[in-house]
Amino acid sequence: MAQILGGIGTSHVPTIGLAFDKGKQQDPDWQPLFKGYEVVAQWLAEKKPDVLFFCFNDHATTFFFDHYPTFALGVSDEYRIADEGTGPRRIPPLKGHAALARHVARALVDDEFDLSVFQDLPLDHGVHSPLTLMWPSQPDWPGRVVPLFVNVLQEPQPKPSRCYKLGQALRRAVESYPENLKVAMVGTGGLSHQMIGERAGFNNEKWDLEFLDLIDRDPERLAKMSLEDFMRLGGNEGAEVVMWLIMRGALSANVRKLHQSYYLPSMTALATLVYENEAAEPRTEATEEYLDHVHRQLAGIEKLEGTYPFTIETSVRAYRLNKFLHDLVEPARRQRFLSDPEAAFGEAGLSEEERDMVRRRDWRAMIHYGVIFFMLEKLGAVVGVSNLHIYAAMRGQSLEDFQKTRNAQVLYSVAGDQSHVPWEQGK
């Protein structure tokens, strides 16, 4: 089973990555920062975790306010480096552990944490700024990451107690993963700082040191505090240290602190710490009981003939084709597909198998492949095929035979201007 080795707390300001990229290791203003990461890097080099589970917040780079989730878990095999305005950093894409991420997503939702999942999205400095000081990025990263996005920007935000409980649920999820993986938890953010309004530039060293003490010996006390408490004591943006509570909640009650550093050079108090877990191995029977609990909702689904749940695995596998069909909601993409489908296939990078299914309008094959029905519906609307035609084809029937099983003899497609479709043109 997977094992949580310990946890890391780290600030994640973009200047950390900037100082690293510019080789500021010997600069007097930056030396204390780099020194604080030496023990973190040494611990990771010695323990060699397979995966870093990274709790971070995006800075309105990848996630914007047209759709801003509370918790979002990355389930990709790879994550590009985001362009935050001056081009992406020259470091390799991050390698994900999709199988572990999918397992954790299923377990957390079963534990009633209604998180989003994401793929094919880049990650900003909330992850890679501190990561380059902890893990060597050249010639490639030594392990994989599972990124967990946390909303600490837009109200309403998850309260500290919710974040701590999420960490506890993460521990159960990770330790029940049926593969021998070594995992380290990482909580990012802070410490005290404020970047907005007349209070911009606020810091509170006394509170920072108290926080570092409490996260070690009494995290429950921190979990009982309000977001206003964190903002008052640590500044508006200083409240993002709730992500450290996720990391701490995923560890055992008793941890051994191997390292702590603190440095306040300018706007943000920068800190690192390393905990090593002192937990006993989870009991096998308890883990099996937990896994039964996690998989209970879809237990037996394979016995439902002709039924294919749209799982995260399915979504990842068929992502490229689903995205191609989804993009047909854009008029220019629709016109491109209708005028030159082969060129549209090539631009989307579809495989020959995927292209063939779309060419033949093989609705059943696409469902088996992993296309969700609502993408078939969009394709049907574009090429003038009704939903009823698609249903009949999936059942292996003619439209006439399928219609005999319905109470009303109607044809329809998605809502919108349907003046071009065959069943409307005769009216």
C-alpha cells in the first residue's frame, strides 16, 4: 500500500523561482531563503518519494472567475508550466501520477468532499516556484506530483476546519492506494503578507512564529480559528496558510519536526518546514474495509448490460476526442469541420481510430471508446442527425424499429436554430 513519509510546508511566492532562475544563491538578500530549502532538498533526496502531493492555490492564471472551484484535483499524467505574463519558466513539464490521483478523487468524493477534477491545464508558480528549490528539475524531475488546487482568493472560501478534515480524508485515501508508493505531502502558501489596499505590506512575525509552533503541536487549535482570524493576524493573503492545514491533517497526530526556517525579506514572510510521520502501518483489514466503502456506489455496475459509466479513467482516455467534439459549439470550428474534416482532425491531433469513428458516425463505437453522450449529441446536431437516430444506432436498430418503442413519434436534437436539419425543412 502507499505510505505517507511526512510533510513539507513552504511559501510559494513567484520571487523564489525568479531568484533560483537568476542564480541568486549567493546574493546576501537571498542566501537565507536558499539555506532554508537545503534541508528540505536533502530530506527529499534521502527519502526519494515517488509522489509529492501538492496543496496549492492558482493565482488567477489557469483558474479564472468564470468557473472558480473550491477544491480541484489534477488527474493528468503531465502538467505544462503556465505562462503568467512573461512566458513560461524554462523547466520541464511536471509529471503527474494519474492513477493515484483518480483513486484519491474517488475516495474524497465518497467521503463527501465534492471536489472538481482537471486535466490538460498548466500549473503556475503556486507549485513550481518552491518545487525547483526542493527537487532538481534537470534533466528531469525525480518523481511525480499530484496537484490539489484550493480556493483562497474568492469568497466563500473553505474554512480552516474543512481544510484540516480534507487532510485527514487524504491520508485515508492515499494510504489505501493498492501500490507500494512513497508519498510526501506538501502544503504551500504564506506566511504573513497582504498585497491589497491601505494595509498592503502588512507582516506579523510574532504570529508567523506562533503559527509554526501551533501547526506542529496543536493543529486542531488552528483548525478552530476563522478565516478572519487568519486575515487579521497574518494579512489578507496570509490566510492561504490553510493549505498547510491540509498537509498537517494528512499526517499522524505525532510527527517529528526535522527542520524549520523563517525569513522576511520584503513583502512576504518565507518559511519552510519538514515533518516526518511517526504513524504505525494501517491495518490491512481496516484498509480493505475502507476500499469496500469507496467502491460501494458503483459496485455491480458491470452487470448492467450496455451501460458504461463516464469515469475519470474514461474521461482521461477519451479526452482528445471529447474535446474535439465539444469544440463544435464554436461556429468557426463547426465550419472548419464541415468544410474540411480531415484538416480539422489533423489540427486536433486525432488518432486514425478516432478519425475513423467520426467519419463513419459510429455512435456505438464512440461510446465504447469513451465519448460521453452529450458530445455525440453535439456532433449529431452539426451533421444533421437527430438524437433518436443516435439512440437507435447504439441499440443496433433502425430508426423505425426504435420509434416503435416510444410513446411519441418525434425527432429532436439540441436546442437552438434547427432550420437546417432534415426533419425541420419539410415543415
